[in-house]
Amino acid sequence: MRGEEAFATGQVFQVKISEDRMAARLLIKPIEETKEANVRQLEALLASAGVRYGIQQELLAQIAENPQAFFLHR
């Protein structure tokens, strides 16, 4: 996805907004010692990127609890 980006502290979490601004993805950079973020921090990151609707709260809670489980393995 191309579009705007917003970074959290340490640039571990990244929000990618689609060009049509109808979709957003929360990316987690797979670094060895990923610091966990709480749900409020992730919500603030999404809000800073302009994401207001369609946020999957249950999924945010899972990401906050264990971000490593959401790493993409290449």
C-alpha cells in the first residue's frame, strides 16, 4: 500500500493508509526486542494517521499483548 505514514516511538509500529484513504494497515517492524504498546498508544497512532472508523478493537488488544505474533515471516 502506498500513501501516508505515521510512526510510533522507536519507529516499531507504522500505519499505512491506502491512496483512496479507505483502508489502513498497522505494520510492526520485526526487531528482536519489540516493546509492547498498549491499546491507547496504538489508538493514538491510528488517530495521528487519520484513522477514525473501522478499528478492530479486539485485534488491537491482541497486538498490544503480543506484537511478535503478528510479525510477517519472509
